[in-house]
Amino acid sequence: MAERDSASARERILEAACDLIAAEGIDDVRIARVAMRAGASTALVHHYFSTREELLEQAILHSFETVGEERFAEAGGEAPNATAALAEAIEECLPRPGALERDWVLWVELWLRAAREPDLRPLAASLYAQYHDWLEEVLKRGVDAGEFAAPDDLRALTDRTMALLDGLGLRALLHDPTMDIDAARAQVADFLAPQLGIDPAALLAEPA
Amino acid sequence: MTPRPSIDHIRRPQILAAAAEVIAERGVAGTRIADVAERCGVSPPALLYWFDSKEHLLAEALTADDDRFYEELEERLDEAATPGERMVALIETATESADDFALWMELWTWALRDAGLRAARERFDARWRAAIEAIVVDGVAAGEFSAADPPQAALAIAALIDGLSAQAALGDPEVSNPRVRETVLAGAERFLDAELPTRAGGRASP
């Protein structure tokens, strides 16, 4: 492997690990299978990650860095206004099949591991704080622009919105027979819109 | 020791308590039937006679945990006079302890891949949402709540509790539990379109 490819090799390994965690669960992921999927040797995997635990932790981190840098940054960045940005943000927080669903499975795996292993809580808490800041910023932009009515406590509203998104998203992810992702989205819109003084339908409009 | 099916009713709670402990510590994947057998002093074959898999043990351990929760909940609800007070009691009971959260997280992650556990999760969730909905319906009938769609309000309250419990589990549960309760209460007021009885009049913090 050429030197200049090293960054992409590491990334390929992390992507492969994320795919396998999402497909099979974190406890069943083996280094050899990650290597095979990434088209790398096990020796190369060990070159970047000294232990299986390190690989798995880095894979989860990688997943959330990708979410933070690409998806979260995108959400609303090019939206025509704060309402459209919020609609996009809500959509990005729910487990649509595809990349979002994969990220969700990783997120649930991280919850589980953090609940069991206190050592992982700082990592999980910091990812959660990033998620919170991002969503709060989306809301704040709308308030600052005069597009949203200012809620009493933006921080608390963000907490409740995230909790609702997580609780509903989890059920959608598990294919709850009584609700799906669109129902989750409508529920979140009905919750948020009156508190921001906007029409819930505006949060359900398809992004342009 | 020669465990027999006839003492199932005695052994069963011990086995399920041991399973809950071991699974919470090591996760379903890291748990062996033999570990649970050792913890409760039953032979592995006897354990396998009653519970044919780890997934089955997890589902039964959660059922036992759930039944205990509803017993406590019923007692707390009996003490509450109005639907508003019952809703506050329900939210307080549900947000008081994060001890068993790891076990419920196991259910959520394994339900992604195991049809039996997925069905179990749906049963637990249906029971929980029905319990919430019953109070919402009473509150609407009594004119205390104005929720237009009680099943949706129950779903939203259940979702809020799960989402916040996950947030709490990521931090220090001792610090976050009162915040979880306050946040759920505030959210519930919005879903119910009602003011809940003053929280100051409620129970002292656990």
C-alpha cells in the first residue's frame, strides 16, 4: 500500500467496521471480517488499531464525526430559511433507510455500551453534546432571524426535541408496527411548530 | 442439587435475577448460559431445560423486571387522586431508576436482529403505552387534559422518557435523573395540553 493511500485505507477499515457493526452487532464484529470487507490484510488493520476494542471505538467515533462534519454541517447550510433548515435537521435525525439507518444502529450500540461501560460515557456524552449544540444552533438561527418565536428556554426545548427524536426514531428503527419514520417526523413537527410560532406543515415540506 | 421442573416456581425468580445481573454486566453477547447457571447455583442443563437460549432468558428477565415495575406503578397510582396526579406519579416512577437501563438497551439492540426479541419489545411497548394512554383518556374525560389524540400523546410521552433515559445513561445517572423527570413533566404538559399538578407537591427526589 502506497504511503499516500494510508489515510483512505484507515478510513476504509473504519467504514467496513461501521457496516459490520450495523449489520451484525458490535459484539460479533471480528478483525478478520473487517479486513476482508475493507480489502485490507489483518496486519494492516492491526497497524492502525492495536486492539479490537480500539477499532470498534474508533469506528463509532468515525461514524459520528462523519455525521457531525458532513451531514450536520450540511443540514440547513444551504436551506433558504431557518424553517427549511429545521425541517432538514429533523429529517437528518431520523433513521431513514440507508446511511441514516446505519448511523442509528451505531448510535444504539453506543448507548448500550455506554450504559454498560462507564469508560465509554465521556465519549458518548461528548457526541451527545455536539448533537445538542448543532440542533440548538439550528433553532437559534431561526429565533435570531425573527422567523421563530423565542422559546422560554431554548436549551430545554432542544433537550426535549432530541429526546423525542431519539425515542420515536428508535421505534421507527425497530419497525414498530404502530408508527413509522413519517409518523415520527409529523409528531416532532406537531411538538415543535407551536412552540416556535410556525405552521407544522412547514416542517414537513420536502426539502427543495 | 437436582433441580426439577416441579420447583420451577421457586427457582425461576432466582434464575431471572441472576440472568438480569449477568446480562447487565456483560451483555447478551458476552454472557454464557453457564455464567448464569453458576450465579444462581443451578446446573447448566437444568437452566437450559427452562430457558432454551440467552435471548429467551433476556426476554423473561425483562418480563420479570417489567412486572415488578407495574406492581410498583399500580401502588403509586392508587395513591393518586386525579388523572393529573396519576400522570405525575407515572412519570416519577418511570424516571426514578436507571439501574435496569442496560438490560432494556440490550433488548433494543438485539431486537434489531432477533425476531423473538423484536416481538417481545413490541409487547412491552404496547403495555407501557396503554398504561399511559389510560391516564390520558381519564384526564380528557375529566376535563383535566385537552390532548386531541390520546394514543399519540401516550406515544410521545413514552418516546420522551426513552430518549431522556438514554441521555441520562450517557452521563451520571445520579445527577441526571431529576433533570430527566423535570424534562418529561414539561414535555408531557405540552402533549397533554394541560398543566400537571405542582411538582413541588410531589414526592421528594429519590
